[in-house]
Amino acid sequence: MLRYFLKRLLMLIPVLLGVSLFVFLVLHLLTPDPALVVLGQHATAEQAEALRESLGLNDPLYVQFGRFLWDLLHGDFGRSLMTHAPVLEEILARFPATVELALAAIIIATVVGVTVGVISAVKQYSIFDYLSMIGALLGVSMPIFWLGLMMIIVFSLTLHLLPVNGRIDIGMEPAHITGLYVVDSILTGNWESLKSALKHLVMPATALASYSTAIIARMTRSTMLEVIRQDYIRTARAKGLKEKVVIYKHALRNALIPVVTVIGLQLGVLMGGAVLTETVFSWPGIGSRMVDAILASDYPLVQGTVIFTATVFVVVNLIVDLLYAWLDPRIKYS
Amino acid sequence: MSDVLLKVDNLKTHFFLDEGVVPAVDGVSFHLNRGETLAVVGESGSGKSITSLSIMRLIPSPPGRIVGGSIYFNGQDLLKLPEKEMRRIRGNKISMIFQEPMTSLNPVYRVGDQIAEALINHQGVNKKEAMEKAVEMLRLTGIPSPEKRAYEFPHQMSGGMRQRVMIAMALSCRPELLIADEPTTALDVTIQAQILELMQELQEKFGTAIIMITHDLAVVAEMADRAAVMYCGKVVEEATVEELFEKPLHPYTRGLLASIPRVEEEVDKLYMIEGTVPNLMHLPAGCAFAPRCPEAESRCHRARPELVEVSPGRKVSCWLVEGGAG
């Protein structure tokens, strides 16, 4: 198991190297001259040339890439052209917001998706089955930004139940422990903060979860339908077990194995910053930060964010693969 | 307490498909005494497995449904029991082992836990006691180092081992009736013999009655006291095993016996029953076996013979048998 883990860790190196190279090339070939971005259009040619020289942009591309990699290995993602702050600092300041939103969304998606999927499979061709599968179809096809805006119109602007944007009411931030406001509020017993944080979280998390919920529900339904026809389910019934035990203990655990893959992939995607959701709800995560960076042609920040999210994605997937071994004893890693 | 443990009377289990109704079991009757072994013999599709699943009330529904008849177990009609009471009987008073040991155990739980689950469910013992009993049951089924094996997963065992686990699970609550649905069909011949021997040994030890579902007449000869031969959802002949092998009455039974190749005779062509089992949705008007029967007369094609007792304990449904159906 440890060996497998180390092997997988080593395999991350070529993946991340590839991502770095791709991002580096695309940004260097496609973005406007950074000197003009920093200095503005009224800069003189000499000023621009001096800045290019100081940023090392006059060196050959492979030298620039080598330097970029070398810095990366030392944890140096460069500095933002807009704020001049280190890129990693910018990302890490925004990351807890993204994690909080992603985790909330994946929890909603898993709980709702798995429950709906199981009931649909057990009551196949019932009204519940038809309605939930129509719901799942809507979930995968509804654009998130549209759903988000509709939710804002209904719950914020019309019913005045939930705040329009942000993570928490101003001045309510709990003491910093993990950076996740919900978790920190609970840890410090700050119930007023918790209430405010949850109120801000529920709408973006639900909007963000809609797609994943639908995918997970459909996946759970189809694998459950397969599993409940297996011989060992008949054995479980022949033992005189309650139908609930047969379904939730014997069938669900087997059905969950492929579903976990989907949950893992979805979590990886969500962790990478939910660009649309964060933008619609002005959620201060790395997704909305990246949009700002792209609009401002802040290439070091875009570059850093992409590499950072790619790393998060592959690490989440590695964790999911390790989870299999726990779920399915037939899988042995070596 | 009477000697009769199980009495199946005119059982009908039909499957309601889009294409029509399939009468998989259509008026099956037989009985089973305490501690005795009854073989239910027949080809694939004769309704023997559906009969056994009907006794357990585990017919997949929809599309299947028990539409008629009664199943008296210890004088109580199982078909009239609420589901909750039926659950108390399953795995406790009546248990079942299946044809496919490779897929009949849940791949994600340890075999010991799977056996213990039945004990916890029915006997109210705690986890630790149940696990000890599970190990004890594994030991009785002849699995070497059972205290270790109990903590293994099904995929770590061979087919024969898994069938032993299934037997341990089925007998863990000391049931009065064990239904074995082709328990050795999927196993190697040498393992088959071992499993059959094990079943006989445990039957003697616990006094369990066995319904042995099989298409293998060698298994019948080896294991059973009596046999019921099924064809197209009906019992066509019921007799003690000796009678059945020495003097089979129904032409179908004779055909089955004649199909066994013999070492001592040299023949050009092995005997087989001509034709195939008819589609259950379009059964002939007369005897279901008539189209394949070498002795069929015109009345066989016109009307269905009833299952009647021709001598004590001996039943047959055939127009051609003296006193049968007559």
C-alpha cells in the first residue's frame, strides 16, 4: 500500500510537468506584452524595454521556462502583475473559500444524489423514479450561472431570505483556524458567525451541487440496479434480513464503488474553483480570482492558479483511489 | 407433532411478462417428512428453482407472483404469513444454498461476518459470540484453520470453500429445512462428492430435512430418500428413490434414466429424449410431455392427466399407467 502510494506520488511529477509546460507556452504565446499591461499604453519604449529586461522576458523561451520551473520547485510562483504580492500568497488567501464551497457542494451532492439514486433503483419505474430522473436531467443540463441568478432573484431579491453575495456578514468573521468559516465558527463556538456563514453558503453550494447531484444520482441508480440483481443479494434476503439491511448494507456498499470515482472526480473539479458560481455569487475563491487575473492579463497569477488547481485535482484523485481499497477488499495495491 | 414437515399443495407461481403469462410453477404438490431428503429432479426450466424460491417467498416481484396453492410448514401456511414473520423463518427455520458459490457471497464482507449476521439476526447473540459460533460452523464444514478463514474475503477462497461457507451460513441457526438448489452443479466432480458427503454428515448431526434440487440423477441416487420429477411446472412422478430407479412409471422419468450413459454397454449413439421443452406460454392442450413422448396416444394430446397415487407414496401423472389418471 505504501509502495503504491509512493509510486503514485512519483507519477504526479510528469503530469504536473506537462501541465506547467502547457500553461507556460499558452500564456507566453497568447497574452499581450506584460510590460504594456503593467505600465499602461502611455509608457515609452525605453520604459517597456527596461521592464521586459527586468522580468527576464528577453531571454529565450526555454531559459524562461527553466527559470519558471526552478522557481516553482522552490515554492515561488512569481509575483502578481496587478498587486505585486507573491502569487502563492494570493492563491492561499483565496483557497479556503473555494474549499468551503466545494466541500459543502460535494456533501449536498453526495447525500442527495446517493439517496435519490438508491430510492429510484429500489422503486424502479415508480413515479419517484421518473420524477427524480427528470430532475437529474434538468440538473445536468441547466447552466449554473442561470440557476444561480434565478436563486438570487427568488430567495434574495423577492423573498429576502438569503444574502445576495459574499461569504459572511461584514465583521462576523470567526477567529482564523482553518480558514473555513463554518468550521472555524463551530470550533470557536461562535454561533452568530456560523449562522451568517451558513446563510451565505447555502445558495452557492446548492447551485454548484446541482450538476454533481444529478450525475451522482444517475450513477447510483444504475449501479444499484445492477447490484440488486446479484446472487449475494438473494443470499442476504434468504438469511431473513430486513429489506433495509439488504439494501443499505449489502447492496449499497457494492454499488458505491463506481460512485466514489464520480464523487472524487467531481470534488476535484469543484476544488479547482467553481468559476461561474463564484462569479455569480461574488464568492471570494480562487475561481473568481482567476477570472479577475485573466481579465487583467496577469499571467503569473493565471499560470500559478492553473498549476495549483491541477495539483489539487490530481491529489484528490489519488486519495479517491486509496479509498477504493477500503471499500472493495478485492482491490490490492502493489 | 406430525411427521410431515412441509406440505406443498397445488402451488402456482406465475410470471407476468409483457409478452404474456409464464406459468413457471403450475400446480405443484409434494410433501417432506422430518429429517428426510427429497430430490426435486428436472431439466432447466421445469420450475424446480422457482418452487424452492416460492417456499422461501423470495420470488422476484414483479414480474413473479405466487397465484395459488398453499405451503404448510409445521402446520402453518407460509403463504398467509406477514412478511415480518416470514423473515423470522428465512435463514432460521428454512435456509437455502444456491448453485453459484462464486457469486452467492457478498464480495465486500468477511465470510465470518456474513455467517455471524444470520446468528445475530435470529438468535439475538452479540457480535463476539456470533463470530465464535461462525468459526465453529466453519470448522464443522471441514474448512482448515477456520479461525483464520473466518476473517478472509470470498475472493480469497475457491468455489468449493465458498460452498462450504454457504453451508455453514445456512446451517448456523440449525434450520429444520435446508433447500439446496443445485449445490454442486458449479463444482468439480471431486469437490462435488465432498460437498454431498458434508451435507449428509451435517444432516445426520442436526436432523435437518433437505430438499435437493438437481438435474443430476447420480446426486439423487446418492443423497435422496424420495424424489419428485418435474416437467413444465408440474410434478409428473413421485416415488422413493429405489422405486424410481428400478421401475420408473412416467415415460419422461424413463427417458431421463435412459439418458445416463453406462460404462458397461457399448452403444453407437447415446440415448436422448427427442425434441425440446415446450414454451411455457404455449403449452400443448394435453399432457405437456406428449409431443416428445415415444408412447403418446391420441388421448395424451387431448387432455391433461392428473397426479394420482397409484400405490402408497407413489404418484404419477400419465394416461398410460394402470390406475394412473384413469
